[in-house]
Amino acid sequence: MPHETLLDNQGWFKKLARRFGPGHVVNTCFLIVMLFSTLLTWREVMILKDAYVRQSAQSSGERRECP
């Protein structure tokens, strides 16, 4: 089994660097941030919706109690 030389390792690194260059890294980070911000926004909307429904139910219940 031949030992890999430093030049072979550099060739592998060049292929990896070419495949995952700075543009790919930036795009991947952007997609990750976009995904998490979408999930957090969706969660916040759901929480606000539940709070609105509860407040509406409470206020309509109070109106019914008062003749």
C-alpha cells in the first residue's frame, strides 16, 4: 500500500476547495439563516395568533356576562 504524498493531499484539497468555494459557503450560510428565521417567524405568528384568540374569547365572555 503506497503512502500518500503531500502533493496527493494537496490535489484532494484543491478539489474540495473548488467544490466548496467561498460562494458555496456564503449561499449555504444564507440558506441556513433563511430557514431558521422562517421557522422563528412562523412560531412567533402562532404564539401571537393564540394570544389573540384567547383575548378575543375572554373579552367576548366578559361582554356576555354584562347585560
